[in-house]
Amino acid sequence: MSARRLHAPIVLTCEESLPVLRDAVVDVDDDGRITFVGSRADAPATDAPTTALSGLLMPGLVNTHAHTPLALLRGMGGDLPLMRWLTEVVWPAEARLEAPDVRAGMLAGGLEMLRHGVTTSTEMYFWADTVVDAVLELGSRVVMTPGIITAPGMDRLGTWEQMRDGISRWIDADGLRFGPGERVELGYGAHSAYTLTPEAVASTAAAARERDALLHIHVAEAAGEDDEVRGVFGSVPAMLETTGSLDGRVLAAHAIQLSDYDLEIFARHDVAVAHCPGSNAKLAAGVAKVAEMLTAGLRVGLGTDSPASNDDLDLWEEQRLASLFARQRAADATALTAADVLHLATAGGAEALGRDDLGRLRPGAWGDVVHIDLDDPAFVDPDDDAQLVSNLVWSAGARAVRDVWVAGDPVLADRAPTRVDPGEILAAARTSGRRIKG
């Protein structure tokens, strides 16, 4: 990493109220941290090289829930409901995966995210060291929560106790965050209440709490998935509260089939939610009560979920879908504005992960920066602040991403990756994809 100054006509910091800075700079130091954001006229003197850019600078997007290596399974069982899709397609295919396949899938999906301006993804998957290696190869950032599950074909990876203990040993050895620019954070990926017993979830939650690590768990994604738990405890949030599993850092993925009382439980324990509207809609799993969650004070971020169920990793599309579904659900065209969903994809996602060093351009945060090309018909009047944000979210999105830096390092330059060969990544992904189809 080396210090640099990025100068652009427009900077969106994604701080509260979404200020639009004009003729502004972002300074990043040798460690990859931001030291100054503001107008060029007020910027301190610097010896760092200046990169002059057209267009707009903004923070990297934060994907709060993904299983990115499953990019290899795109289109398989794509017209099945959730539980049939899992049991008949996904789990049998995953039983044929090996570490090289996971690497191929993570490289392919991770590169796709960088091209969309997503600099951080929260991954729940297996062969976690392979996933981390692929992320470091790309130069992106990951919150890695290795999967803990009991499901058909997954016993070859060990028992849930062995999975839990492996994560604990990793954190104890390497720390919660590590890698250049602290690109890796570790947590625990307790899959769900329907693949783990309440005792297993509680034990995993205790291990996470002891290390101040994130507990990442699927909650109430589809009707009927957790009938057994509901029969005993009333709901999955009630089970989690009863077993003491909500007392640490908790990220609940999906959280669709929730009652008002369930939301009260989450609010009491400051549980964060990863909202995945695209995957939820494709699997007909339902629409989460996002407006109610925000009103209750919950921290909410956006996620793509698996590229096998979505079928992409485009967090700009998730912004649009989140707003559209919220407006339809409330019959209110003002529900979740463009500024609201841009917040969910940046600072809101960081807040959901308990991170104040991501999702914003401000001193102390990591220099994860995205350059948006405004030379696009999507941008009608870039001089109008409100129209600029609206055009960015509703019209331009991923196609306008031109350059990306992570911890101040260039990882995408003029839409091309700087560290990897896209052709090699595509070839490896296709080879693995054909093999695991069986």
C-alpha cells in the first residue's frame, strides 16, 4: 500500500444525510486508511501522488450475506422453492465440491463483485481458508464466517462441534482481523435452526461471544422451514433468546417470517439483519418487513445471498428491489428512497456487521473507494444532488463502476482487475461447474 490522493468533481461520503461534496479529494495513507475527505480548497498539503478522476467517488458497497463460491451452481434447480432447491439440488452438488472448485467459484464471484463496486462480502461457506486465499488474491475484503451445519453430504467436513472448534482455533491463532489492510475478519456461520439443534446454536453463539466475533445465521427465511423449532419455542428468534444466543454480535440473514414480537426480540438484543430481496423473491420465500425493522431501530444491510439462488452478485439490483418491494408492501411510493437504499448498501451494511471502518468515506475508515463514471445517459443532471443520487441508484448502477481501490490499493482499473486474469478465472469456473453437475 502507498499513500495517494484521489480527486474528483463529486464525492459521496455516504455519511448521514448523504452529503454531496463538489471538487473534493479523498486522502489515503500508507496503511490504507483515509486521513481526509473534503473540498480540494480545504485539503492539507501532501506529497502523495494525486490521481485526478472524472465522475464520482463513493465508498465500496458492503454485501452482508453471500455464499459466493456457489457461483458454480447458477441455473441449477432455478425454478424450485427453497427447501426442494436445497435438498434436491444444492446439497447434492455441494457434496461433490472440493477445495479447487471453491477457489474457482470464489474468484469468479469475487471478481464479479469488484466489477460491481462491492469491496466487502460477508461469506458463510466451507473450505474457508480457500475462500480467504481467493479474496486476498483478488485484493477485496471479506467477513468470513465458516459454515457450521449438519446436512446430507456435509458430514465429510466433520461434525458441527469440529466445525465450531476449527473456527475458534483459527481466531485464537490469527486474531479476529488479519491480512494486508485487515482484509479478513473471522466469525461463526451457524447455518440455521433447521440444520442445527438449539444446543448447537447456543454453543456456537457462546464461542463467538467469548471472542467478540460475529454470529451469522439464517433466520426464518421461508414458511415451514423451522416448524419444529416454532412448535417448541414459538419462533426462531424466541429460541435464540431463550438459549442466550443473542447476547453477542448477531447477524440474521433473511428474517422474513417474523412476527411483531420477533422484531421486538431482535430490537432488545440489537440484532442486525441482512436483507436479500432478490434471492427471497426468486425462491418465493416472502418479503421482509424492512420498514418495520428500521422503525424498530434494527441495523439493516443488503445481501445478495447465493449466486445460485439470486442468480447474480449485483448489490445495485438489490437496492432497487429492496425499494420496490417496500413500496409495494406499504402502498407508499416514498418508502425506502434512493438515498435510503444507498445507505443500506454502504454505511448500513457496515453497521449491520458492527464495523465503523467500512461503508463510509471519512477519516479513520479504510480506503475502500469506488469511482463511478458519470459519462453515461443515466445521469441527466449531475449538478443536481437529489437527481444525481436517484440516477445512480435507479438508472446507472453496476455498469457505471469504473475503478475500485481497497485499503488504498487499486484492484480494478478502467473496469479491468489489476491482480488476476479474468480469462483464467472463467475457464476454471466453467471446468469446476461442469464437474460438480455430476
